[in-house]
Amino acid sequence: MRSGARLRRWVARARLSSLRTTFTVSFAAVAAAVTVLVGFLSYDAAARLVRVDQQTVFEGVVQDLLDEVRHSALTPADFATADADGGPRDELIRPSGTVVQVLGPDASVVDRGHPPLPVGADDRRIAAARTAGQLVEHRDVDVGDGMYRVATVSLGDGRGAVQIAQEFSDTEDLLRELQQRTVLLVGAVVIAAGLFGWWLARRITSRLVRLAGAAEDVARTGRLGIQVPVAGYDEVARLGRSFDRMLGRLAQSEEDQRRLVQDAGHELRTPLTSLRTNISMLRRIDELPPAVRGELVADLAQESRELTDLVNELVDLAAGQSDREPLQRVALADIAEDVAVAARRRTGRAVTVRVSGDTVVDGRPGALQRALSNLVDNAAKFDRGGSEPIDIVVTGVGMPVGASAGADAGAAVRVEVLDRGPGIAEEDLDRVFDRFYRAPDARSLPGSGLGLSIVREVAAAHGGDPFARRREGGGSAIGFTVSGGDGGSGG
């Protein structure tokens, strides 16, 4: 059994751990996908912008050189040295740090660039060209430790040419560094997202773990009084509170069942003991006088009736918790009339019914009739004089706005049974609806002490409350209220 319980706990924790892992991985995967996409798009946009900007600057320098040599008859000497006043060479160097190298008519290097630029066949052809402004471009030229774009522009009339170059390898190095940093940033974000997802999943599932632990403790020990840890107001907290309320209802039901069995066992001992005593006397019935025989038989009949009534009331009380009689629109005035007719026939007493207001409610007619019958039987039992009728008063009290708290506060119908018996002592008014409770003056009378507790159960099932009070001039007024709808959990 212990190994089975451990296995169940391990499976439950494994499922929760799997949920935690799934949540963590999902959170990290979403964060990784978003970060990779944003990082890729950002890097691509930045690299494209840098390359286009660099190419645009170089093309602008080349175009300026073309315009200048086409409109002015320039010689290699004009580009050979920098001019303090800002000569053509300075105009080429200033925009982007362009490398300038000047070629003579025979393509010899007149002014070497820094670093020196290679001179190829196309460059020599351009240097000897008769037309100014002829152009040849070289891309990805390896110069020293870097890669350059090189453009050669003719000066015309075979005077030579000017080579300009722009390094782009340092830009690519910068972009590669940016790419590496982007990858590192993406990795850091993914790791951070995974850790945050794990922390968040642990925080969420920790309450599920505690809730699962409480459920396992209940299943293992059978104890329903375990406190369920609840915190927060989200769906997990709602589940915890619902589970806690469910355990509370089950614990209360178990306690009610235990008390019912204990009380029933206690109450059944007395009639059973009396029956056993009288049955043992039957063995010597021939030796008893006729009068004693009659008393013995009468006692047996009375005790068997009381035992039967007690068992029936116990069954009714126990079944009241699970009664499935459907709700329907019922008039309590009609139920009161039926109960009065049955009571007159059964007891021979005068029973009157007084009705005022609307007495129609949503209720279970069988349970309401049983509760009202118990009240009338209780009145007939204690009002043994019978000089005045038993009154059933049914009052539709409505739903008054701002009704004060009390037995009939917010009730739709009030049912009351009045008698002129000895009344109820003040100290007993709060206990007459307890199971098996019998006032000291009533213990010599027949009964089980369950009739009024059934009234309380029926009233609670209809959203009402029982009440009892002493009448002026003697006697008691005992009854219950009924809500306008299905106010209770409904037995």
C-alpha cells in the first residue's frame, strides 16, 4: 500500500514537473523565436543601410572626380600633392578618407597612395586615353591587409589618370562584430527567457503541487479536515478554494452522518432494552395474572410502535440529505389544508387553517407536507387537553425591502402551528430543533425527538429557518419559513 501511494505521488509530481518543463520550454521557444527574428531583421537592416551608405559615398566621390576632369584640363601634378587652399586632391580625400594615387601618361605612379594601389592593364589603358572622364572600376581588390573598391578615371589627352579607392573590409569587420554581438544577445535573451519561464512555471505549478499533495493526503488518510493552501485570485486559486469548500462540505456531511449514527444508536438502546425485558417476561406469561398480561402486551405494542416511528423518522432524516424530489410550484395553503384533514382524522382534534397573502412558492411538496405534519403531531401530543383547536397559520409575507434579520427576514411564506399546551421553557427554545433532543417534561411522552429536526432540515432545504416561541396565555408557536425560490442546497 505504501509503495502504491508513493508511486501515485511520484506520478502526480512527474506530471506537474512535465507541465513545468513544457511551460518553460514553450516560453523559452517563443522568446527565442521572437528574439531571433527581431535580431535577424535588425542586423539585416543595419548591414544593408551601412553598405548602401558607404557605396553611395564612394559613388559620389567618383562622380565628383568625373565632373571635375571633364570640365577642367587637369594634369597629374594637380593631384600629386595636397593643396593648403583645398585642391582637387583634398576634395577627393575629405568626404570619406579616400585613398588617392596619381598615374602619369605611361601609367607610372606619380604620387603613390597610402597604401599603394595596384595598377593593371585596364588602368594603363585609361591613363593613355585621349578622352577625359573614362572610368574603370575594380571591386574587392586586395590591398595590403584590407579589401578595397578601386576606380580609375582618365585625365584625357594621354596625360595620365587618377585612382581612388575606398576600404570596405573594416566595415565588414564591424558588421561581423555586430553579428556576433547580436548572436550573443539572442543567446542571452533566450537563456534569460528560459530562466524566467522556469521561475514563472515553478511559481504557478507550485500551488498545483500543494493542491495535488492535499488531494493525495485526503486519498491516503481519508481525513477531510486537511487545510488546502490557497493564495491569489486566478484560476488556480479558484480551483483551490473550490476544492477546500468541497472538502468542507464532505467533512460536514461525514460529521452529520457520524452524529446521526451515534444519536440513533443511543436512542435505539432504550426501546430495544425494554423490548428484550418484556420479551423475557413472555416466557412466564402463563404464571402472570391476567391484568399483568394485558399490561405486558400493551407495553409491547406501544414500544413496537415507538420503535417503528423512530426507525421511520431516522430513515426520513437520513434520506432528507439526498432527496431528489423535483421542485415545483406549490401552494402552502393547500398543503396546510391536506395536513389539517389528515390530523383531524388521525387525532380527532379540531385543526383550523388560516391563510393570508400569496402562499405559492417553488418547493418540494412531499418534504413540506412532512414538516407541517410533524408540527401538527407535535402540537397534538403536547396539547393533551384539547379544549382549543390547533391553528395552522400560513402567511405570505413577501420580500420586503430592507427586511431586518430574523426568522422570516426575506422569506416568502411563513408557516406557524399554534397550540395551548404547556409551552416550551425559555432554556429549551434554542434546542428543540436539535436531533433527539427532548425537554425534561417531554421525556415521559412517546416520541423520538426527531420530528422537529426534520422540520429544520426541510426549512433549510427551502432557504428558510425554523422558529419557536412561547404564546401569551400559554402554549407554543412553532413553525418555519420558506424562501420564494430554491434557497437552499436542496435536500
